[in-house]
Amino acid sequence: MSQLMTRMYVALLTSRPARKERGDVPGWVLITVMTAGLVVAIWGLAGKQLAQMLQNALDSVSNK
């Protein structure tokens, strides 16, 4: 039984044509650009509030 499985496995590996995959580069570029856009938009809308929240958090840690 194991010889049969081995032969089938080898046959499957050798019968497949080699594919040259480059990956999904445009997808990753789109995700990166959209993430950067979201960061810029959030920073522009709530930059002062986020800075104040960070300062309050750092002050509460340093006071303990």
C-alpha cells in the first residue's frame, strides 16, 4: 500500500507543469497605500486628541 501511495505522490509531483508565480504585488501595494491613507486621515482628524491621550497615558505611568 505504501509503495502505491509513493508512486501516486511522485506521479502527481512530476505531472504538474511548473508555474512561475510572482505573488499578488498589486494587492499588497493597494493595501499599503490604503493603510497609509487611513493613517493620514485619522491623524489629520484626531491628531491633537491622540497626542493628548498618549501624553495622559505616559503621565499616568510615570507617576506610579
